[in-house]
Amino acid sequence: MRRRIHLRGHRSTPPHSDEEAGRRTEALLRRLPEREWTVLGDLDPRHAVDHVLVGPSGVFAIASHLPPGAGGRVRDGVLWLRHDHDPRADRPQGAINRHVLDGARALHREIRSRTGRGPEVHPVVVLWCEFPQRVAESSRIAFVHGRDLPAWVAHRPLELDEPGRAEIVRALRAMPAHDRARGSRHLPRPHIPSTARPRRAA
């Protein structure tokens, strides 16, 4: 049976759609082989992510989104959302990149400070919407359709051996409460605004 990190402190409540996205993502992640993969949730709001996944392919900081509108695409490493399949209604969502990248960097610093290891923490945005690209990777961040997430992480190059994975998981689970909830200057979870255009008056 897996343990989860239960962290103290205030966490702003994300929009209902993103709560549902997080539940969908966790349900899929739990299907990965437990012997190789560990899923950690209930993270400090400073990290601005829903789950940390630790496995043979590395450490992943995962934020899940179920955006409003018809779907999205990634261009030059930035998510653009559209409404009603109208490309003129596309809107860039750069705040998502900033928050997930900052969260991955914060987790990297914590792991390094507690273990002396410096594994890369891969920022991942999981999308539960129409996303024809399925997977869009840049040098800094990856966007993955929810249903493709388990296969995507499982087929990435190996980065961590079993002792390394165990050490990282122990460090994350053993974070002292005063460190886990320290300070109120945390990273707020980005809200994805509706991409719908206002209707013109008749």
C-alpha cells in the first residue's frame, strides 16, 4: 500500500474542473507498476503541482488541467486554448508554464538539499481535453494528453536506479512539517480563464 505525503498549511482550492483532472491523472498513475513507480500527492502549494511521480525514468512534477473550451495546442512550448474550434479565439496560457517550471525547480532544490542528489525534475502538464498533438515536448516542459501519460513516462530513457528512487521517495515523505508548510509566499495554482469571446449585443 502506498503512502501519500500529507502536508500542512493553506492550499487555495483549484477550479472544480482541475480537481477532476487531478483525479483522472492519479487514477492512471496508480496503474503503473508499484514496484517501480511511486505517486506522491497532497503537495505543498509552493510546488504548484498535483503529483510527483518517481520511477525509473526520473522525477516528474505533474500539474493536471481540464481547460474550458474545445481544446488546445502547443506552439513554441506554450499552450494555446481555443473555443468552439475557432482558431481566431486561441489564447496563450503562459502562466501554466511559469508555475509548473517554478514548481519543478523548487522540488529539485528540496531533493538536492535532502539527499545530495541532483536529479532533473521534469515539468509535465497533463491535459484532459481535445489535444490532437497528444504529446508536445520542448527542452523545458512537456504537455501530454492524460490517456497517453502512463505510456509516455514508461518509455522515456532510464534515469534512476532502484536505490536512487528509494532515497528520493524517502526524502520527500520525510520532509519536516515546518519545512513543508513554511511561509505563506507560495506559488498560486494558475487558473485557466474561459476562452469564450463575449457575445455581441443584438
